[in-house]
Amino acid sequence: MLDELFDLLRIPSVSADPAFAGDVKRCAEAVADSLKLAGALNVEVMETPGHPIVFGEYVVNNSVPTVLVYGHYDVQPADPIDLWDNPAFEPIIKKTETHPEGAIFARGSCDDKGQMFMHVKALEAMVAEGNVPCNIKFIIEGEEEVGSSHLDDFLEANKEKLSADVVLVSDTGIIANDTPSITVGLRGLSYVEVEVTGPNRDLHSGLYGGAAPNPINILCEMIASLKDEDQRITVEGFYDDVYELSSEERSAMARAPFSETSHRSSIGIGAHEGEPTYSPMERMSIRPTLDVNGIWGGYMKEGAKTVIASKAYAKISMRLVPHQDHETITRLFTEHFNRIAPPSVSVKVTEMHGAAPAVTPTNSPAYNAASLAMTETFGKEPVPVRSGGSIPIVASFERILGLKTVLFGFGLDSDAIHSPNEHYGVFNYFKGIETIPLFHKHFAELHED
């Protein structure tokens, strides 16, 4: 099971870079082959205007419930490559403080190839034992890391093929290997790229400096103004629709184990930042954010080149909480950014992608099945938690297919997803393969009741 995952991890299926398009297609075919070997039938690599989606199913009969398993085989770029301790697409196992039994170091090991592949191997185990309690359908896409831009159309066009009772997703995590948890909320996302243009060409900074507008300076000043001294976002109307949790809900969240000191140490910072009236854990889950993900412009090669650049750019992400609409937030940001630009420059805001926030119920048969399964394999009941991340398709599954989602992940916050040296614990990988069949068992029993 490790060797087969390693083969998948060696394929650089980077969806964001057209140079890897062939590898993305090759990875889709490898996932399809794995599903066939596991016992799935009607396996297809289905084309979209972007990267393909892999579909497969194992049908028991019409009297048992159907679980739609979602995952993705595409990965983030490996950059910056020089910060990896080993090549990003040459997986190895190393012991760490968090994973004393060893962790799989490779891009995509946790997000999401390792977690997606748990479901493939769980199916294989159930088929081998002749005990598959539910009908299981798989939809494994290749564009999650670039916003799943073609998935909605795919869902609309294949409603009957994808009909099910619940969606099961392993693209989240647990609090710790001795503290299981189930994610019950996700933040949404508004992601934009901004462009600030000053002079019609790069200018000599000596001949023009002091009079000509400098787009890089101006962009930095504009970005700095997007938050006030209390770290609140200054975009007009940004907080209008934010859902404020009750004191009871906040107290329940606070019961989850969290050490500010350990968290600071784990990411190497001297202090947390954010709204002072919320705890760090709340800032990372139930509060909206605005972050610069990249900024560039001007001369960036070796040596000096004294120019005032014509243009400056930045990529900005805003994580959203329940009741915030990503299209509304993108519009409000665009209006604000244009409003704060000085008359010496022009600005352009380009929407990259967005996602709606999602909250899943904790009283459904599917959630209870997941809780029972984790209780059996971890030896303690999982804690329901809100996540700061975004999975755009959760809202799509509910809107288009009418299905709720159970977020059944096994990764850890320390697994460095999207970063150099991404890894996934061997314990977590096999714990997922052990737990997933129990979810199907309990879901079939609870659904029957």
C-alpha cells in the first residue's frame, strides 16, 4: 500500500502550471488503474475543458445507501524547490517529532493523494473480505488546487450518475494522533490579483524619481491600508454578513486542546497576530481574513538596476465565514481598491477564483457513522472542529446534488501542506485505511434504522 502510493506521488501532477499538463493526465490514468485494481467498476477518465475527472463505482444493491467519495489528484507547485530536504516528487519516509513512526515526505502526500488513496485501498480491503456495506462512487478531480473551476458543470451534467446519500471527503485533518476530530465547518474564499500601473514604461529612478509615481511603493501603501491597528479589514461592508458565534458556541470550541505556546513554536513565530477580542484558534477558523500571497514588480535579478517600474502586482486571498458571499466580497474589495488608489496610477482587479463557506450538521447518520468509526479506531470520541481552510466543492455538492458532506480527514496541521517538505504520517495513512470501512459499516446500519 505504501509502494503504490509512492508511485502516485512520483507523478508531478501540478494543475496550476501548463508545463505539467501531461503529468496531470498521466496521474488521472494512474488513479483510474488503481480504482480498477481495487475492484471498482465502470471506471472512466472523463474529460473536462480543463483537467480530467476520474469516476468509478462499486455497486452492492439498491437496498443499501450510496456514498460518494470525493478527492483530488492534483497538487500544489513544489516551489520554492531549494527549501525541500529531499526532491518533492521522490517520496521518502523519515521520522519526525510529530510522527515518530515515520512520515511520507513528498508533494501531495497529505494534500490530497495520500488521503484520497486511503479510500481506494479501503475499498480494496472491503472487496477482498467480501464485505462492502454501501454502494460507493468515486469522483476524483484534477483541478482542486486551482479552484475546481469545471467541477460545477460536471456535477450539473452528471446528476444521475453521481446520485448518492452523502459525500465523504478526506482533505482535512485531525487535532492530533491521540485526539481525533471531524471538521464541521470550512471558510470560503475570494482570491484576486491586483495590478497597479503608473508610467507608460520603466523609468530611470534618478531622472524621474521624486516626481513620477512608483507603482511598487503605492501598491505597498494600498495593501498596508487594508487593515487597521486592530487587524480588522478596512474594506467597506466586509463584515456586514459575518455570522457571529454565540458565547456558548465559542465556549464549546475552546474545549478543543490548543496551546498557543506550542503553536507559535511549531511555526517559528514570536507572537500571534489578529483581532484582539478573538483567540488565535478563533482567528484561524471562525473569523474572515485578508492575506497577501505574493507581491512583485520591477527588477528582481542579480545586481542593481535603478528603475521605477511601470507596474506592480499582488495576489490577495480573503478567507470567508458563514453568510459571507464570495462574489459580494470580491465586488466590495474591487470597489474599495479602486477608491483608495491615488490619481497618479490606475488599478485593475482580476478575480481568480472563489468558494462559499460551508457548515456540516453534527446530528446526521453520516456524521454519527464517522464519529463511531473514529471512536473504534482511535479509542476516543472525535471532537467536532471548524477549519480555516476552504474546499470549494462542499457548497457545490449541496447546491447541485443536494448532498451534505462529511469531512473525514486524517492529516495534521504540522504536515506542511502547500509548503516545502509536505509530509503525511504513516500512522495516519494506515489509520485512515482502517477507519474508512467502519464508516461504511456504521452508515449502512444507521441509514437502515
